[in-house]
Amino acid sequence: MATKKKDADDYRGKSADELSEQLTKLKKEQFNLRFQRANGQLEKTNRVRIVRKEIARIQTVMTEQRRKAG
């Protein structure tokens, strides 16, 4: 599941539906990573941090889009 780090600019070009879909996917991955860490099966510990930051980027862009529209 290794994906490259994306900048906020990459997300700004996407629609709200695409962002929501990506956010859902990342939240599921975050859940699975937390579960693996609790069981001691997590190999790529840095992935937790990367996913958390990606979620924050998407939420920031979604907030920007809502404020811009409203």
C-alpha cells in the first residue's frame, strides 16, 4: 500500500467527491494500521505518520473549498 506523498496542490485539483473518497480510503488504512500496531504486526511504522498527514491535507483542502464556495 505504499503510495507517494502528495502535496496539497494535488488535492486542490480534485472535486469534493474525489476528496471524500480518498479520505475514506485513508481513514480505513489508518484503522488497519492502528490495529496492526496494537497486535505488534506493524512493519512500516512511518506509514502511520504519513497517512495521518495525508488525512490532514485532504481535510484542509476540503475546508478551503467549502469556505470558497460559501
